[in-house]
Amino acid sequence: MKLTFELTDRDLDYFRKALRQARRAVRDAEESEIIDAIREIMATIREKEPLPDFVALKLPELDRMIDMLLDEEWQLPPRERERLLATFVYFGDPEDLLADDIPVIGYLDDVIILEVVARELKHVREAYDDYCRFRDEYDGKHGETSDPVMRRDRLDRRRQQLHQRMQRRSQRDKRKSLW
């Protein structure tokens, strides 16, 4: 069964408000604590049976967001780091719009937040995917014989290009932003 619905501006205003509140919480919390908490929550969610498919399909996206945040070579810019951390805080709150312990639909609002944030960070995600591909290809081509300084310089240059690209593209889409 496919269920489709449209979020109005008024609906999105609720999520904007919730993410702003989560963002304030991020500013007072340790990044490592947020990451540990979201990983623990994801492990708990994965243990639940049966896990609704609409939740299970979003967990890899959440994993990828965590990877992007923790990848030291990628050096995710502060603004995007804060957005991801706020998303994790919202996702990890069991008493958000829909209490997470409500069978089947408890994670619906969390999945909506993840989808909206994933769409808004689309250019960031694309740039990160391109960076990972570049790094993997570079490492595959040069392997252990690679000069570490040369590797760092090549990766830095590529990362800077991709950061600039994602900022240009994100600016272009800024008018539609949840943030």
C-alpha cells in the first residue's frame, strides 16, 4: 500500500519550530554525547520486531548522516554539523510529536524530519558521496605507496572544491529551506 500526503507550510512550521528547539539543545550538548545517544537509539530501534518498513528504510540514511558528521577528512562545515546534530536530538527524543512507543506510527514524525533534512542537505550529501568516491579511488590507485603529504593535499583540494560546490547549490535552494 502506498500512502502519500503533502506537508503544507503550516505543517512545516511545526517541524521548523521543533528543529529550532533541538538546535538550541545542540549548542549546550557535547557532540560525542549526541552521537553516542543516537547510535544507542538506533540499536534499540533495530532490535524492535516488527520494525515498520518506512522506519527501516530510513535508518541507512541516518547511518550515512552520522558517517558524514564523523568523517574527519571530510570536515563537515559547522552549520551543517549543527543541522545534523539537531536532527539527531529530535530523532532521539522519545516524546516528540508522536511518542516513539506508539506501535507502527511512533516514528512517523521522526521519519518525516529525516526526509525533510535529507532533502535540504541533498547537496551536502552529494558532495560527501563524491568526496568518498574520490578518496576511495585515490587510495585504490596509490595504495600504501602513496605519499601521505601528497594524499592529504589532493584530498584537501578536492574537499575544498566540493564544499564550495555544495555551498553554491545550497544557496540556490535556500528559499525552500526548513531552516
